[in-house]
Amino acid sequence: MRSVELLLLLLVISAAFPGFYVAAPGKLFYLLAVNLPFFLLYLFHLIFVKKANQFILPVVALLTNFGFLNLLQINEKYFFNQLKNLYLALLLCFLFLVVFMRAKNIFHYKFTLGLIALILFLLPLIFGREIYGARLWVSLASFSFQPSELGRLFFLLFLAGYFGEHHILLKRESELPLDIRFAYLVPALFMSVFSLLLLIFVKDLGFSLLILSIFLITLYIATENNVYVLMSTGIFLIGAYLSYNLFQHVKNRIDIWLNPWSDPFGKSYQILQSFFAYAEGGITGTGLGYGFPGLLPAAHTDMVLPIWAESTGFLGALLMLASIFLLSLLLYYEAGHARNPALKIYIAGTSFSLFFQTFLVASGTMGILPLTGLTIPFVSYGGSSLTASLLMVESALLFSGKRNRWIVS
Amino acid sequence: MDRILKITLAFTALLFLILAARLYELSIAGSDKLKQSSFNKRNIIASINAPRGKILTSDGTVIAESTGNPKKKRYYPFGQKMAHLTGYYSTRYGASGAELTFSRVLSVNYAELFWNTVPPEPGNIRLSIDKNLQLKAYSLLRHKGALAAVDVKTGKVICLVSYPSFDPNNIDRDFEKIRKNPDAPLLNRATAGIYPPGSTIKILTLAAYLEEGGNLNDTFKAPPVYRIGGFRITNYDKHDFGTITLDDAFKYSVNTVFAQLGLELGAGKMKSYMLKSGFGKKTGIELEEKSGHLPENLNDPINLAWSSVGQADLSVTPLQILMLVQAVANDGLLLHPTILADTPPDPIERIFTVETAKKMREAMRKVVTEGTGKKANSIVVKTAGKTGTAEVEGNKPHAWFVGFAPYENPEIAAVVVLENAGTGGEKAAPIFRQLIDYYFSR
């Protein structure tokens, strides 16, 4: 019956109610419109994955409610666009899940999935238009989307499939000589380097970092060998140093990060505004709708966390981060119970990727790392990100559990 | 869950803790500083089109107000003359001065607006500034530096000028030009200008020596050059005073005697009196402020000796020196300075005994009647004070004068600093005298 899931979803709604009451008084249907998709997903779970984890969907619902409340205080227009995005994401998610289920073992098609990932990374280069100095968006009719968001999902599917098949050969205990072990690494390495180069080429720094981290974490989980990870981290640091010297926009970002007070009305304007928003929030925040989101450029995408922190304070922002951490924990737990290595790598990779992208954005807005234009899953504005995040979590649910019918291995 | 997943999970948990720690730092631990930043537009944005409160002097004269309808503009009737008190207020460039410190009083409180149906009125701020004295002070200070005065019984600032100044009325138009001006007109030199105190520090050295049981008629050898290790401390113009009493040494500002005083007191005592007098930390005045630096490594005798005569790496703000003299004039009781008219006096602690303070006033009186500070001697009222000439490498020295009046029953204390102007007795003392003359002859 999955009654825990249902109960928790109802709890999320009742917790979100006061928020919506303050942010949009008298418009109760906002709350219902935001939460309906999760009851549809609940029904889907009820039919297809009865035994799957019941805590994951409520956490996703909670985060989504946070995100919509945040958009409501930034601009009602974004709220409605994102509502459209939510239903579109739901539709796409169902579509993909059906494909995954029909495939019986999706990881069987790993190279096809890898190719799709590459094509998605390549699209912006061919059809893209530049927004905020980076070429990330592709327009189709009146829709525009960010293919790299979905690309990373396929990239992860590819890596999980590939490492799931060859992980024994790559392990430290493997009897194979080093050069042959390395040869087995080549396809994955090639894919990753190529993806990285593409993303760097379109100036999508945040995403290249994310892709790199996905590669590293899957490699680490598959091989249980930290030498690979240390080596790759070394290569990354060299790469970072080179890009600092080669690319002006990388240098700018890093210089701003190192000296946020150097150009308060120019280059470092955005990061300082973010600091001020955090400071204004204090412990409990100014209250929803009483912050100054208008002061933050890219408020609804890169800067959602400081805006949330301004209105809900340290406690609210901590709750949001803790929810994402909890989501990650639940997925790690599922990875620990996965039936085969590919599934374990995929679910753990999903978990890490979702939290690590949050870490990159959040630390960017807090000045821990340079600012990167990534999204916080389920919270930031944007349909591509929402679709990818939802699909990642739902597919992890689909693949989890000891007795599921959707992976025949 | 296997080992490798546990490691990955632990790494994720570490990332989460890093975020939580930094979040705590930004939202709670370090939030006051960020909220008060002059680049933080929240301090001004709340009232872009809402009326903003007035800033007044002690007699109720308006020195900052909102004009224009419906779009409000900030108007400063006295412009440059009160710029470092009012500060500026701009929707583009943030705020400074009282506009910044009291921003949340001056603007309409939007949190309150949420609960009340009647829009709340913005608050006004009345400063302790004496309008006419402030205008006089502005006209007297025509050289890069600072001039400020406090009421010695209450700690209230009655005038405060920093030169060069800027016109806050045109801040939106001229901000970049003003900010890039090498003379730094935005800097409030009275509270945030950092200078070596020169001989004005001898007030502290002498008071410490008296506190520790010394006497004004103790005698010292006062050679033109005093050697410690391989280093030398010299008198101004290498003057040889032979053997003199302490009050003569103070009167003529004899470096070689004060170096010996400092060495006799020792590093611990000197440092503790500096700390007690408020050096090395902010006074807490409601304006942009710097803390200055206490000398490092006072255990090195040469550093200790140089610090006792006000050179070496000791640096202070003019306000800190002014408050030291406020304590001397107020029987040793050091107060918190304030620019607000309506706050009660806020004592910090008695840093000298009543007797020491009395002896210090006598010594400072003699500086004006017989010593280096004769140009501060007034016919209107009995003044007392101390000159200072802070050597600057490769340039003319900074000229200091700090003092109080009337001698018998002190009311106000004032400080003058002129950057690279010459000696304190020649350049700074006359400005002090003119300000005091004006104050007592009105």
C-alpha cells in the first residue's frame, strides 16, 4: 500500500501550507498544483515499484515545495513557468521510465547511451545561443532547453553500464597486467575527456566540473582504487591551472572568488549581494516575501539559496541543504542494497551527483569556491534541470530493490 | 553498505558540514559586519521612494533630509561641511557615516509594515554636534588632516571634521571620481585615519609613570642622544637639556627622558596602559572606524623606547588620542565617545587616579604656558595640551595638538592632526587655540 510514502506526502503538503498561505494568500490551488505530480508519482510507484523506498519521494516533494515558495517570492511569472516545467518534467519522466522498463536491462545499451550523452553535449555547440556568456541553451520551436542536464544522466548510465561490466578487471586485486587494465579504462576515459572538452568549449565550467566528479566517483566505486582518483584529481588541478591562464572568463571567476571585495560595483557585485542576503537572513530570516531578491542578478537560477536564506534564515537554508543531504543518504542506502554492480554504481552516482552539484552552487554563493552556474536539484528554476533530477531519482527508485522486474541480468 | 560506499558517504557528509559551517559564518557569526557594509544596498533600498528620517544637529538644525516628490532625493544643506558625519546615501553606491550606522532607524521598517496597517513613520536622528562649532572647525581645517572635539564630561562629540571632504549631494554623479581621488576624501580621518601618535603619546607614558609612584619633580639626565644597544634615540634638533625635572621634560617634549621612562616602566606596564586607554581597538563611535595597531614586540628595548616617544610601529586614530585626553580632563574616567545627542554618558573605566589626572593637567598646562605648545595659549580661556610631531620618512612630519579647556574646570577636549604639515607646536597648536577661542567667546 506504500502508506508511509502517502502519509509523508500529506505531511509535506501540510508543512508547505503556511508557507503558501504567507507567500500567496487566498490562492490555495498553487499549493495543490505544485503537489499533485507527487501523488501521480505515488500512484506510479504503487503500480510498478511496490517495494521501493518510501522516503525518497517525500523528500523530493519537500524540496520542490521549497523551490516553488522561493520562486513565488522572486517573481510570480517564474512560478508559473516552473509549474509548466514541472508537469512537462513529469511527462518526460514517465516517458523515459517506460522506455527503461521496456528495455528490461537498460545498461545493456551502454554505448548507445554514451552516444546520446555526447550528442546532447554537442547540441549547444551547433544550435546553441549564448545566455550569460555561455553557450548552453538550445531552442526548439518556443521551447529552449539545456541539453547537458539530460546529457549527464545518460553519461552516468553509460559509466554505470561500462564499469558495472568491467569493474573486476579494473580492481587493484585484478591479475591483469597494468597496460591491459588501462586499455579497459580507455573507452570510459575517452568519453569523459571528450565530454569535458565539449563542455569547456561551450564555457560550461560548472558542468564540466560535475561531469568530472561523476566520472571520478563512478571510477572509484567500481575499482575501489584511490590511485585512479588521485591521478585524475592531479590532472584536474593541472587542467584548472591551465584554464586559469588560458581563458579570461575562468581567470575572472577565480579572481573574484579570491578577492570578493575588490570591485564591489562591478565584477564582484553578484557574490557580495549573495553574502549580504545570507547576512540579512540571520537565524530565522526576514520572512517569505520580505527579502530583496531584486538585488541579486540571476536570482531564480544561480542565486536561489541566498534568497531562500534571506527569507528563512540560517535554519531555513540549513533545512534545505539537509533535505538534499538526506536525499543523498537515502540513495546511498539503496545503492548499498543494489542487486548488481552497475545498479550500485548508478544509484550511488546519482546520489553523489545530486549532492555535489548542490555543493558546487551553494559553495559558489558562499564564497567557498568560485561561482559556477549550476542548479540546486528541485529548487532552482529551469525545466531541464527539473526533468533530469526527477528522472535520476525516479530511475534510481525503479532500479533499486532486490526483486524488481525491470532489470534482468 | 560496503566500505567504498561508506567512504563516499563520509565524503558527502564532509561537504555538507563545510556548507553548514560557512552558512553559520555568513548568516550568524559574521552577519553584523556584512549588514553594516557600505556596499550593502539593503541599508538604503528600503526607502528609495519612501520618506527617510532626518539627521539633525544638537540644536535641531536639519543636516540631512529627503526632498522631492514622489521620487525622493537625499539633501544635505551643509554639503561638504558635515559630510563625514552625515555620510552619503545612494541607491547605487550604498551609504556611509550616520546614514549607514542609523540606516535602519532612518528608514521605514518593512517588517513592521507587515503587522501594522498604518505605514510606520521613519525615525529621526539627533546628533550631539554643535552646528556653529562644526562650521568653525570646517573653516579652520584647510589642510589634509582631522579636527575633532568632545565634551569631556559626557563623551559626546561636538564637532568632527576631516579634510579633504566631499559633497554628499552629488554622490551619484561623482562617486567614482571621489573614490579614485588619491587624497581619499571619503576617508574619515578623525576616526579611521591611522597615524603615529608622535609626542602626544607622552601623555600616556607620563601618566603611567605617575600612576606607578613617580613624581613630576623627579630628575632625569636629558642628553641629546640616548643609546640603547646599537640604536639611538635623539631629541628634536639634538638639543641637550642636561639634567631636568620630569615636568620640564614633558613641557619641552624631551625624547631621551621619555625613552628612559618607558624602559623603566617595562613592556608589560606600557602595553597594559595602552590597552586600558583604548589603543589597538575601536572606540565604538557610530562612524566608520579603524582600530590602529599596538606596537609589536615591546620586549625589544629599542621598540619599547621608541614606542614611549610615539614612533616605531604604534599607530592610533585621532579620536583615540582625543579620548585619552578626555580621561585626563575628566579626573581619569574614560568614556565611550558618541555622536548621539540623547544617550547618557557611558563610562568605560577609571584609567588614572584623580591625583594622577590632576598632575597631568598641571603638566599639560605648562606645555601651553612655557613649553612647545605656546601657540595654543589663549587670552579667552586657560588652555592645556600637548604637541606632537610624528616623523614621516621622506616627508614633512605630521603635526599634532591635543588639549582641553578651561584648565581649572575642563569642559571640552579637542585634537588636531595635519598630515605632513610640520611641527605640532607651529602648525597644529594655533588651530586648536582658534577653535577653543571661538567656543568660549560666543
